[in-house]
Amino acid sequence: MKRLNSQLQNDGAPLELILLIRTLLAGCKEISFRVSQGALAGVLGSTLSENVQGETQKKLDVISNQILKDILSESGYVKAISSEEEDDVVGCNPDGNYLVSFDPLDGSSNTEINSLIGTIFSITHAPQWMEPNDPSAFLQPGTQMVAAGYVLYGPSTMLALTTGRGTHIYTLDKTHGGFLLTHPNVKVPEQTKEFSINASNQRHWEPSMQSYINDLLAGEEGPRGKNYNMRWVAAMVGDIHRLLCRGGIFMYPYDKRDPAKPGKLRLLYEANPMAFLMEQAGGLADTGDGRILEVMPTEIHQRVPVLIGSKEEVETCLSYKSK
Ligand code: AHG
Ligand code: MN
Ligand code: MN
């Protein structure tokens, strides 16, 4: 089986980017080990602090963030990082050529139930002009990413990665510590009978989203003429992994509760990297108002609505807006 390094070379990734990705993944392997220790290492449960977004931090949120921050700052490749768990941009090496954004632990409420969690990341070039702690350089549309991916800490530790030449999935071989290419060039089926949404929020959605979901629930007897199945992992990383493996549509739609939070998911740390992976696998990723990758961020912790997955199903969902 092909190793990560050789696939990245095949895809034409520059040496420094390959070294950066491998450094980041060394951090993820450490997170994978800490996660697997669970209660034995005392890493489960909450801290007493909140992140900048008002969410109570789990111990593993803080540990994972620290691991990635340390390894990336010390690598020399990185000018600055932005993280879901950091209030502000963190400056690293002033001569670094890359910026890295990450959600160190996605789905962290799942730590308590030994269920799926992961790390999501994206990499862009660092502009020459930027000071290491200047957040404005992170305010680039997702189309500027040079790499994005996630590491899923499940029964196997798996990596989905794109550098813009397709989406490849690797499995961590813990006997030698390397990621091996187990699912090359994944393609998401264009049609699906599977959807993911937290339906407990239904009353807060826009009418078009309510009627789209009602039509899915109506099954064979409804306008869609087929029976759908519903899945919800409560970790985007787990839901998107399922979509990359067998298709589906995942939604965290516009929610009218708080105009300051038009969606739950974060553009830089969640929506953009998943959109890049999905598009490279032949799927679509939209906010409901346009392509996620073309959103011009206004601040690093910005949230956006997310509709992502199998091409035809996302298109159908979007068509309800104009009905
Ligand atoms: P995080 O753990 O990084 O805060 O992200 C959780 C996100 C996302 O992964 C998941 O799809 C969603 O929140 C789950 O939301 P619900 O609480 O509505 O299930
Ligand atoms: Mn998350
Ligand atoms: Mn998180």
C-alpha cells in the first residue's frame, strides 16, 4: 500500500508542504494516543473555562490544541495559526511560509461516550507582508487553501486529505506509525438516500429548509418518491467521513435564533476544509447562498450555514430556496 509521502509527491505537493503536513500529523498521532487512553489518563471531562465562542472546553479540547500549537510553532514552517480554541491568531515563525487553521478536537461532546471525534485542519500560504499575529491574513476565501483534511479518531485512526488533486483517505498503521493509502481518489455518489441534520432544531430553520426535510421524511409517498435514512454522529468529522465513504447530505442550516450566529459551524476550522475535501471528491458544499469556498471571511471565528454532500441532493436542497 502506498504511503502518504509518496502520494503527496505524486500529487505534486512541494517538499515544504509535505514536511508541514507530516509535522501536523505527528501531532494528530499524539492526540490519537491520548484519546485512546481515555479515563485511564484522566483526559476526559470538562475544564472550568470557556473558549472565545462561549463553549465550555473539554480537557481534550485544551490538550489537543496545545499539542498542535506546540508542534506547529516549533516546526519553522508556520508563520501563524488560528484555532477554534484560541481567542486570537497565534504568531509562530516570522519567516514561516504557511498559515494553519484548525479545530483541534471536533465533536468533543463525544469524548464522554467513547464515540467519534477528530481534528480538522487547513493550510494556506502566508503572505510575505503579514506580521505573525495579524489576523487579516487568515481572512482569505477557502479557494486559497493549498491543503485541507481531517484525522478521525475512530476504531481506526484515518486521515482524509486533499492538496487539490483529489481526496485521498489513509489509515494509520500503528505498527510502524505511518498513514497508508487505503481509499485513493474517493468519489461521492451523486445521488443518495441518506441525510444528516440535528432535527431538534427544526422549529428554528427557514421555511424552505423545513419543507425540504418534510419531503425527505415523507418517503416513498412524498414528492421525492423514495425512502430516506437519517444519521447524526454529533461530530461533523464523523458525518463527513460517512459521506466520503458512501454519499449523503449533511446540513447545519441557517438558524434564526441569533443573527450573530447564522450557523453553528465555523468557516475556517470546519466548513472550509470539509468543503475542499467534498468538492475534490465530486460533491458540493454551499451555505444556501453560494459556494462555501467563495465566502470572504470577516473574522476568524465566523460561523456559516453548511449544506454539503452528494451533488444532486445538495442541488435539490438548494432548489427549495426558490420554490
Ligand atoms: P466542536 O466539538 O468542535 O465544538 O464541534 C461540534 C459541532 C460539529 O462537529 C457537529 O456536527 C455539531 O457541532 C453537533 O451539533 P449538535 O450539538 O447540534 O448535535
Ligand atoms: Mn468542531
Ligand atoms: Mn472543536
